[in-house]
Amino acid sequence: MLAKLVAATPEPFLQTIVDVEVPRMVFGRTCLLGDAAFVMRPHTAGAAAKAARDASVLAMALKRAGRNVDAGLGSFEEMQLEYGREMVEYGIALGNRWAA
């Protein structure tokens, strides 16, 4: 069925799927959010949710830190680096399961 669909498509295209992880998300008082920090495979259906979580966790970390913005950014980075890596690993695992 897939071969028939591809053959019937006037201009088929391929899109490369990549996995991107960053070692840091905070640079001074600037931070990366969403796809700027981690790009996960589309089958995780998690990119938009991760971007929203990044913003929410950043707001929460800054609120908890009060006037210590640097501490708040550090707390945000620690939590989101782990979460981002887990999401990328999850996408890879899903892809490997489907490819098998």
C-alpha cells in the first residue's frame, strides 16, 4: 500500500529526522526553550508540550528563586536538560521499535 501511495504522489519528498540535544540551555541570563534546545522525533508528539513545559518550569524556577535570577536559571536548566534528554531517548526508542 505504501509503495502505491508513493508511486501515486506527483512530487514525493523525504524529510530527514534528526535528534538534537544540547549540553547547556542557559547562557548568562539567556536560555534556550523548545526546539532551540532539543529536537525530538515527530512520533513522540512532544515538541509543543515540551516547549510549554520549558516556559512553565522557567517561570516556576524564577519565582522560587526570588531575586536570585542566576539560581533560578540554574534550577531550570538542571530540570530541563534531564527532561529533554529523556524525550530524545524516548523518540529514538520508539523509532527503533517501529523500524524492527
